[in-house]
Amino acid sequence: MITRMDPRPEPSLGERLDRQIGLLRSLLIYRSIPWRGAQLRRFYRRFVPVQGLAFDVGAHAGNRVAAFRQLGARVVALEPQPDFVQLLQRRFGGDAQVTLLPKALGSAPGQARLMASPRTPTVATLSADFVRRAGAATSFRNVRWEAGPMVEVTTLDALIARHGTPDFIKIDVEGFELQVLLGLGQPVPALSFEFLPAVRDLALGCIDRLEDLAGPGRYRYAVSLGERLQLLQPAGETADALRAWLSAMPADGPSGDVHAWLG
């Protein structure tokens, strides 16, 4: 049973319709391509070992959770949006190797207000700064955010203390990536975090954080653009090389994910 953390009025018919449209949109994006599951497994196999442990931070519709499980890993999945929590529970609630947590991650435990985007729920965030800055970008011109529910926030360190050190962490939290990494006090074997050229300073801050955690030069980095599931630098490159690449991107360039692993 999911309980609300703050009293809020029942949504109107229009609000419920927006949420249903957003949920359907996400399902079409993440589940409508028949071969996507095989692509995900092929892509993540280098990071997620059989009988390993993966954290999916911002699990959304669960396509990465499914891929990690099919690779034979145990999964801890976090998702603060109630509609997607229910979707994940229906899909994975009977799997003893999947732990579902209706929570967000940050630099410290507590509570925070989720900024929701009912028709585009992939961009829900805890960062008001991200809403302000990314919302001004051309690619976000049709996105509208509104105050969502208060959600529980925990940290990567707390997850590790309870579930063990993960082999891989996927972080997709729309501008809150650095805060998530500030809640991590040790290097992990591999992880990924999203980047957006309009707020590239956040990605640069994440690189700095990883270099501080592991020591300079221990991580290798590579970028995948959009949902292409292909590393532009398969062998990885240095933090300085990735900083230069990110800094050279045009403001309207494509978004993607930075992947980092201990070399």
C-alpha cells in the first residue's frame, strides 16, 4: 500500500487525463520497439555481471530493471512518481530479486517536493534550478512543470549500507545527478548519469565528484547519445577529454548519458 506524504486535493478530470496521456507516452517510448530489450541487454552486459547488483535510480517504466534482471542481476529500483511506482509494482512486485523503493535520492536523507510534468513524466525532477534553466531550452519549450507530491529522499550511501555495493548504478534524475552523487562516499565499479547541454555544468560537476571519490584518472568515461545504446568512445577516455567534449557541445546539442567505470 502506498500512502501519500502530504495532503493534496484529488486531481481534476483534466489532471487525470494528463497523467494518463503521460503514462501512455512513456510506455510507447520505452516498450513499443520489439527489439529494445535485446539492445539493452547487449549494451549493459559489460557493466552488469551475472549475479551482480544494479541500482536503477529513476526507474520510470522499468525497461532498465527488466534488462538488468534478464542479465541475471539483483536490482534495487527507485522511482518517486506514484503512477510509475504502481506500474513497477505490477510488473516486478512478484520478483524477489527486485527491491522497489518509492523514493528519490539526494545528498542527504529527508523529504523534497517533486516537480511533476504530467504529460511528459520523463522529466519530473527535484531540482527547481533545472526547471528554470532547462525549461528555457528549445528542446523543452512544450514541457510544463507543476508542484507534485512530497517524496522521501535517501542516499546512495544508505542504499549501499542496506543492500551492498552495486556493480552498476544508472542515474536518471533530470538535473539532480550531482546531488545524488554527493550522497555517495565511495567509488563504485561503474555508473551512468544523464547530461543535457543546456545545463552541462551539472555533468561537469558529476565528473569532478567521481574524480574526487576515486582519485584522479581511475575512472574511464564514455558517452551514449539519446537512446542509441552505443558508446561513442568504447574504450573510454580521461576525465579531461570528456570535460573538453562536453564544453564544446552546442547549447542545442543532443542529450545523453555519461558512463564511467574504474579502469
